[in-house]
Amino acid sequence: MAEASIRSEKPKHIVFKGEEELSKSLAKYTADLSEKFVRERGAFTVVLSGGSLIESLRKLLEAPFVDSIEWARWHVFWVDERVVKKDHPDSNYKLAFDGFLSKVPIPPGHVYAINDALSPEGAADDYEACLRQLVKTEVLELSKDNGFPKFDLMLLGMGPDGHVASLFPGHPLVKENQRWVTFIKDSPKPPPQRITFTFPVINSSSYIAQVVCGSNEAAAVHNALGTEKTSDPLPAAMVTLKDGELTWFLDEAAASLLQDKASL
Ligand SMILES: O=C1O[C@H](COP(=O)(O)O)[C@@H](O)[C@H](O)[C@H]1O
């Protein structure tokens, strides 16, 4: 089992006056990384969350980003997905498709949704097999450090309880350290059946933007960005990159309980 990651220092965090400013900055950050990875290796592997994150990506759909990004080089994945049909209101794929993916020319073959005909176990196995195939075709790289897939950018949200992906506080899945993709049938947040990337995959990323807005999340942000040692950290506090860059994008409401909350 993985040890609970304890940070020695606070990760980088940027506080914005409001969600509008955050969204603009997130678009530039994402576009700059797209340009870097397309130049360096001809592809950009991007992992999306569900929830409010998708709305915060809206500025990518506007000038100058929408015209300058090489969308054809993007490969899009989900850090977690609800095991429902792709046209179900709870589907993270549907949320991203309706609000973002249907508005940009990413080739449909580069959008890796789950197989919604399978059980949670089957869908997790199938998604992991898909990732392994993409390693063979060199779309996806492996971490030299631990052999887990290394995505270029993960765009993560966080729930008010401090969960990330479908990794919930106190749930044994936070300790999974073998699988790339696993499943949960008792998610405390509905719907109960989901698949999720595991922490070794999340923590092998090159870049992570942890995007959090609103006062409902303020206590979890305060907890997760603290450096106090605890044997039972929030999942959001377990996002930690040894060989990558983690940046928290916060609005003033989400940062309201932090001491250093000077905003841009
Ligand atoms: O259930 C989920 O919740 C989290 C957080 O969502 P938010 O609406 O509070 O931002 C999300 O990141 C995850 O992908 C989703 O499945």
C-alpha cells in the first residue's frame, strides 16, 4: 500500500479576485503547455475532471486561444468517470462534450471516453488497457521513475470534502498503488459507481492544475494546503508531484481561510 504523502512545503497557489480572472489565466496556462508539448513531442495529453472545472475552461473557446491551439494534437482523457451512459446527465463525458469538446476540432479518435456498456470492473480494466495501448503507440509516455503513465497536463477539481477524481477521504482506494485505473461502487457522492485514476498515475503527471472556486471548498483548501503532518490527509493533499509542477488556481472565496491569500 502507498504511504500517505506528506508534503514538506506548500504547493504553489495563485489566488484570483474571481472565477472570471481565474478562467482567463487557466486558458493561458493550458495554451502555453499545449504549445510546449506539441513542439517537444508532437502531442498533448490532457486529463479532464468533471464538475465545475469544465465551466472554468470556457476561455479556451475564445480568441486568441481557440484559433492558436493545435487541437488536432490533443488527446483527451478523464481522471474519473461515472459508470453511466454517455448521454446521462451524470456523465463527465457529456459534461465535457456539451461544454467544451463539441466546440473545438479535436479528432474524435483522440477523445478517450469510457466504454459505457461495461460494469465498473470492466470499464476500469478496459480504460487501463486503452492507456497501455497508447503507451505502445507512443501517444502516452511512462514515468521513468515508477513506470506509471505520465500525462502532460491534468486539470483537476476538488469537492468540498477534499476529494479529487473519485478518490474520497477515508476510502481504501486512496491507497491503491498497483492499478492505473480502478473502480468504486460505493462513492459517497452520487452516482455510486465510478472509475478513477489512482494516485500513482495522478502523481506522475508533468503538470497539474488544481482548480477550486467558491466558499464551500474553503475549509478543504485550508486543510489541503497546510503543511501539518497527518496520518490521514485529505485526498487533495495527496496530490504531490516529485517530477512535475503542481499549481492551485483559487478564487478569493476558496482561498478565504488561507493566511497568504493576496489575489491577482
Ligand atoms: O464527482 C466529482 O466531483 C469532483 C468535484 O466536482 P466539483 O463540481 O465540486 O468541482 C470532480 O473533480 C470529479 O471529476 C467528479 O467526478
